[in-house]
Amino acid sequence: MSLLNLIVRKPTGRAEATAMKPPLPPPLLADLLGVEASRRRRLDDRRRRPRVGTSGKLAILADFRTGRHTIGAQLRDLSAEGISLDVSIPLQPGTAFTLSMPRMSGDRAIEMTFVVRRCLPSPQGRHVVGAELIQYRIDPPTV
């Protein structure tokens, strides 16, 4: 499964999974990024929180004053405690958003909630967002 298959989690009526605090454990991060990406970096290096450059289109569900809205984004990189995205509209620092990312192993997807820490305009007229991971959940199994 490639990162191009990233999706927004839709309510399923299933029991909610327990929210866990960051950082993502190294094996889970490796499962999200794939075996090859994990070989390129030491994912258990807690001093640097290495970011693994990757790409893929995804949708995020962002919280605005007017409600929750889906926004298309381009994944730039991911680490145990954060994410970098390229988006078409600016996201103010403090804006929360959620995304669901499938695992390369085919196991249950990981739902992650982030808070925007920075948003900078890019030369292409888009915006580069840096966000901190606030919590994550492993989707509960389907019943």
C-alpha cells in the first residue's frame, strides 16, 4: 500500500480506540513509512527525532471556526513527533487537524491528530505546514 492511498478517517460507529501520546514508537513509524524508509534512518534515535522524507497525496480534516473541513495536502516528511505538509491554503498556528494513515503491513490504520506550529508561504504559491503530533490511535478492529 503506498502513501498515495492516505485517507481521511470516516466515523464507522465502532468502539473508539484509546488515544496515545507521542512519540510514535519506532516500529509503528517504520510501518507507516515502509521498510526502505526505515533502513535509511535510525528511527530509534531519540535525541534527534529524525524526519523521514517521503511524499504522497492525502486529505486532512482541519478544525476551523466555521467547522471541520477536508483539505488536500502533499506529505513532505514524517517523524515520531511531527509532520510537514504542503497545502493550498494557509493554516494558522494552533489549528488542529486529523488524518488517517494506512500501515505498510496492512494492519489497522493509524489516526493521528496534529496541531499546526508553523505555516510558511512557498514560492509556488502554496504553504508549507509544520505540525506537532498531539495524539494517535490505532483504529479498532472491524466487528
